[in-house]
Amino acid sequence: MNAVIPIKPAAAAQTPAATTMARRLRIKVLRYNPALPAIDAHWQAYEVDDAPGMTLFIALSEIRETQDASLQFDFVCRAGICGSCAMLVNGRPALACRTLTKDLGSEFTLAPLPVFELIGDLSVNTGKWMRGMSERLQAWVHQQDPTIDLGRLEARMEPELADAIYELDRCVECGCCVAACGTARMRPDFVGAVGLNKIARLRLDPRDGRSDDDFYELVGDDDGVFGCMSLLGCHDVCPKQLPLATQIAFIRRKMVALGIS
Ligand code: SF4
Ligand code: F3S
Ligand code: FES
């Protein structure tokens, strides 16, 4: 009797469609419009096909164009420069234009940054908060010689110093560090890591005529460096990887040395 040779089922042919099948993303967005207070805050789910190189900016734009024109969110540069697209991605502050969907699960949440005034859905008014903080800290160059037009004549400075200033100048005022900070949530006037970084940057600037004492007086209270509880959320989430923990520690040490603490 002939042995029966089992025949293996042929491997399923890999069709181009099967190999390139897009993941279906389910994006839950926290929605609330302060102009329509009768509608409670609620989660709304949208579905889009994932695509190579897709960012949250692309996904949200697709949703707005094809599914829901009322969805509010902010983007300007799409390149991590303007700082306007920060939001909570699975609860963590991040720039949406620099967040790739491939780095997220097939289901994730988007919510507006806390602390800042809500405009609607994912759009918040970081500009208002930043302006208030900058005014409290007088966070602009106070010229030593006001007769020099800095727009026409830059003072010479050593390349190392210019590099150090440039490093801290990379802040895009996105607000991620503020949203990640427990103190900022409790103290409305806390200047946040972004404000402390501005003071650290101005202190380095040879064009600014203020003394160390002048600078540290601006941040030497509970709305400044003494309000910071070293939670370090700011340092963890800054999309520009600014050395925020180092700057805050530096300001504290200088204040102790100057006897301001
Ligand atoms: Fe954004 Fe970093 Fe600037 Fe904070 S310090 S506002 S996280 S770029
Ligand atoms: Fe906040 Fe950063 Fe200090 S998270 S408490 S500013 S170390
Ligand atoms: Fe400008 Fe994201 S759109 S930083």
C-alpha cells in the first residue's frame, strides 16, 4: 500500500496589497469649545489609515479635511520651529508636527496642554502665557548703551559665548515644559523652566547691562526658582532638549553664593 504523503498547503501568496496594508489608527481627541459651554468636554474617536512618514499634523489635517471641519488645533511651521503645535499625546506634552504615528500604538489620545487658556479642542493660547511671563521677568535685552542700534551693529563676542547663548536661545516657547510641571499647575504666576531658561540666557548676554543681583532678584521668589520642586518633568519633555535641569540648578547655586536665597 502506497504511503499517503501529506501535501502541505501552499504558502499564501503575498500580494502587494497584503504586504502594504496600512494600519488603521484610532485617535481619541479630547474635545471642548469654551464658546459652546452647553456641550460638555468629551472624547471623540476618529479613524485614519497610517502612512509612511505620517506625523500627527498630517493625521489631524486629514481628519479635518475629510471627517470633521470643526476640529481645532494649531500648526504654523510643521518643522518644530514655531512651537505652536504642542499637545498631550497619550498624556505627555509633545510637538505634534514632530511626532510620527509609527512611534505610537494603533490607538492613542490627544488632549490640549493644561495650564494654558483653552481656545478649543487641541488649541491653547500659549502666546498669552508667554507674554505675561516675559513681562514679569523683563525677559528682553536691557542694553548697556542705548545709543547703539543692535539691529545694525552686533557687539563682538567670543564664539564659545555665542554658542552658549545660542544653545539656550533654541527655546521655541512651545509650553511643553510648563504643561509637564506640577508647580505651574498649582501656581498661576510660576515662570516655569522656560522663564528660568530665559534669565539664564540673558545673564550670559554681554549686551545686557543688568547685574547678577538684578537677574536673580527677578526669579528669587516662589514664582521663580524657589517655586521649583525639582520635579524635572520640564527637562524630560523639552522637544529641543534644552539643559533645563542644569540651568535651574545653576541659578540656585549662584543665588546661594550671592547670599540671595
Ligand atoms: Fe518648549 Fe523647551 Fe522652550 Fe520649554 S524650554 S518652552 S519645552 S522649547
Ligand atoms: Fe517644574 Fe521643572 Fe522645576 S518640572 S518643578 S520647573 S524642575
Ligand atoms: Fe511649528 Fe509644530 S507646527 S513646531
